[in-house]
Amino acid sequence: MTADSIGAATASAAGDTQMSDDRSDDRSDDRVQFSVEELLTSGEYTEPLVANGVRCHGGFDADGVYFSPRVVHRAPAIKAWQHQLQREGHELIEIPSDLMPPPHPNVAQAKLLLQNDVRDPIVRALTIISIVEGFGAMIRDVEVPDLASLLVEPFEGTALAHLTSGLFEAHARDESGYREEGGHKQMWEAARDAALENPKIPGDVLMRLMSGRGRSQRPAPAFPQIAPQLERMLGFMANVLVVEVFATGTFRWGIELLSDPEVSAAPEEAGGMVRNIEADEKPHVDYLRTALSEVRARTIRTTDGKEIAGSVVVDALLHRVLHQMTRNRRRDQQEDLR
Ligand SMILES: [Fe+2]
Ligand SMILES: [Fe+2]
């Protein structure tokens, strides 16, 4: 895959999500500055989301439509930043979701296992998903360097300027919950426990996940001439973006399997829960691809006083992640299953 094909790919990274954008009371397209409080505001719901006895984030309006948490201002903000970027003549990164390897076991295989009372692999697969969702909270610990000194062009009023003032924190809360509210980690657990009737969770899932895949290895710098902190931040964001886009396949899998009354004890509750999680992912994909596109549209200062196009750096980091994930993901899932 070439750098061009990332930019020109037509498949929508944000496809097929629900109406989590529509909860905005701020339609103005030109406002590009938002406070932390605004980006973290959820507004009021008619009814909270409770799953398997767990109070989760988000909620329903009077018509029973689910709305994601923290999108009242975040959704229009992201749209405004995207429009601004496009008005300035820059493209928005699209990761083709058809690069995504199919989930293993697939829905038919998973169903066959459950029908034959082989539940452990599916309980493990769902538990791994919930743990990985919880890992999303790490995004709030990403070190953001002094971008003003590292980027040639200004970036006020961009997604980039709001990473540490609301965007990373909102993302972290969505994934792992906040205070008494469950996030995606707890929502996947609730879906699993409702569908499979509170199965016994193997005690070694987390340990195997941490030790098995060798993912913790930090890659050698691809651009030794730029500030290492900047490359780490961009690499982390590229990685999370691809994970979020590829998660689409996991959601389809989860919705189909857990909505199937032949194998799910709570087809509506569990399937609906995964749909709600899927809707919540849209702002994650959107702010990450916006901020990375904003870097692509700028110039990075190197540590030796020269310059390099942001597009060269961002595209290379995205390639590295896509290359690794398209190659390793299926093997990782097969190993997890075994
Ligand atoms: Fe998530
Ligand atoms: Fe996410």
C-alpha cells in the first residue's frame, strides 16, 4: 500500500455508526476553540444505560435512541476541525477498513463452538476484547511534546491543539469508564455476561495477553531526526487509529453472535450493547484521523534545524502500523484462541 492510497482510499473509516453526532446543541460550523469541560460534557439523558446491572456511560432520549457520552460539543468540534482542514485544501486520512483481516473464530465457527458447549474460546475472546478496550485509557498518559516548537505552522483551533485539553481524556473515559459509570470495558463484560449467562472467566486471560504477543517492544525510531517524543506520540495515535478502524470487524462479529437467539441468552440486550459501543467509537476514529491529518498538513522541525513534511512522517508511521497489523492480527487471534 502506498502513501497515496491511504489518502485516496474511499472506504470510510467511520462508516456504519449510529446517530451519536446528533446530540449537539452547537451547530455552528466555525467555532474551533472548546474548553475541556465542553469536550467532556454529556448533557442529560431521559434514561441511563444499564447493562447486566452495571450503570454505563451514554443513555437514551425519550424515543429510546441511544446517545454516546461526551459528544454534545465533541462531535461538532471534530466536524468543524475537519471542515477547516478541508477548506484549507488538505485531505483527511481514510484507513480502508477492507484491509482488516477477518475475525478468528468467525461468527459461524463461534456459533458452532457455543452450540456444542465449547464456551471457553468465546468467553476468552470476549474477555480479551473488554481488556483491550480498557487499555484505551492509556491514551490519557501519552506524552505530548511542545508542539508549538516542533511544528512550523500554527495550529490553534485544531484537534491537535485539544489533544491534552479534552480529547484524550474523553477517549480514555469512553474506553475504561469514569467514576461510577462503566465504559467499553464494562459494557463488553456486561454483553458477555448477559449473552452467556455469567460464565466463569478464566483467570489467565490478562496474563496471557500481556505476555503472549510481544507487543510491548518499542520499535526503533523511523525518523531519528525528529524529537523522539513527537514520533512516539504520532506512532501511538496511528496505532490507536488503526485499532479503532479495524475494530469495526469485531463489532460486526459481536453484534451478529450475541444477537443470535440460538446461542445468546440475551440477544437484544447483549447485541444492543455492542451496537452502543460501536456508536461511541465514531468520535475516536474521527478526532484521531483529524489530528493526524493536521500534522500531515504541516511541517515538522528536525532536531538539527532542518524541516520535514508532516505527511512523510505520518504516512510512514501509518504504514508501519498497517503492515504489522494486517500481518500479525490473525496469527495473534489464532494463538489467543489456542
Ligand atoms: Fe472502545
Ligand atoms: Fe475507541
